[in-house]
Amino acid sequence: MGKSAMIKVQVVNKEGTIIAEAAGTREVNLPVSRTYEEGDRVVFLVDETPAFYVFQADDALGEALVYVTGEVSYEIPFGEKKVCYSPKIFSGESHLITARKAREWEYESYRNLAVNVMDQHGDTNCYPHATANVETRGESVFAARNAIDGVTSNHSHGYWPYGSWGINRNPQATMRVDFGREVTTDRIEIYTRADFPHDAWWTKATVRFSDDTTMVCDLVKTDEGQEFTFPPKKVRWVQLEELIKADDPSPFPALSQLKVYGK
């Protein structure tokens, strides 16, 4: 047996000063007594990468089972960037940040491989990670990350819990979920936003896989998840594209959640 890998968690302010820190070999708890300030971030440092970890940047955000390829720096959201989250996150002056190595039976189980409550813009070193070629007006409530945050509430739009991926009426809109490594998947579930009559919906969506195969999904007007299965395939990412809007007066179709099941 080699030496145990080190896990370190820090809260760092905008000047780069470490405000709080804890470290361990298997599991780390970092209670923080501080009212967070703009520019603060939570940093997860791990010796062993790439590997699976369970990170919790805030107790109100919840745990994320993630595939980590390097240092993970999580920017604490303020103002407009915060309204796509529960108002409880990072609020007050008492917080708990946690980190641990994921157990093999956790990451090897059949599950939604796309969910990541702590996904953010940029090069995150933390997967799954959502990106898109357009996000309505650049607003946080319409960012691609909302479609992999695990929240399927879709009867409205805007502030949490109704964040969605908004396409700014762009028929060429695409959204990709990158897993950071090869996964095996055989099922996806699509939740379109259902704030009718404000919203329209898509009648068709094409799923492109990293092996350059595609699958056309026929969609209907509903608030429920629409499930599509296919023979198991090994992929590094999936992408939604060629989104065909229904013949409806509303110009606003949107995606509330994309689930990708597999191992």
C-alpha cells in the first residue's frame, strides 16, 4: 500500500488570502464561521487525479459526486449569479464544506451521470460539465449548468427553482454535457420547460454522441421527463442540437433538465 492521498479544502478571499482550511486523507469537514464576501471561493485540492470525489461546497447546495482532473476552484455566487440557486446557499455566517474520496460502489453504480450541483462556467477540472453556444442574455437563470443541477421543477422560468437552459430564440442552439472520461450510457431523459403559455416546446431534438452517432428524439408538450433508450454505447460527451420548435405562438422553448443514465 502506498501513502494515502491528501485532500485539502480552503476558503480563499479575493486577495488570495486563505480564510479557513482543513485537510485529511479520506474525509474532510471544514466548518466556516464567516459571512461570505464577493470574491470568496472554495478551493478543493487533491493529490490523486483523475479520480472520483464527493464535494460539498455548501451545506445548502448539497453533495456532488464528481470526476476531478485537477484543482477545483468554486466561485461563491453573489447578486445576479446567485438567483439560479436556492436563496439558502452560502447565506448567514455558519457553513459546512466537505470533501471525501468517492467509494467505488458509488461511482460504478447505474445512475444519472450528468448531474452536478456545483457545475460552473469555465475550465472547472470537475465533471460532468455543461456548456452551450448560447445562453439567453448571459443570465444565470438561463445558463447551461441549470440543466444538470438535478432540479426538475419546470412550471415557471427565472429564479430558483425554475432555472433552465435558455436558447435566446436561436434555432442553432447546442448544449453539451462533458463527462471528462469515457462512460457507458443507454438512456437519456429530457425535461423541457413547461411554463405554458409563456413557453413553447420542441417537437424534435437530436442527441449527438462523441462517437459521432446521433439519435432523433420525438418530443411532446408535457411537464414530465421524456425518456429515450438505446443500445449501450461508450461516450465522452453528449450534445443536444437541431432543436425543432413546435408551431406555437410562444418563441420560448427551453430545457429544464437533461439526465444521462449509465455507468
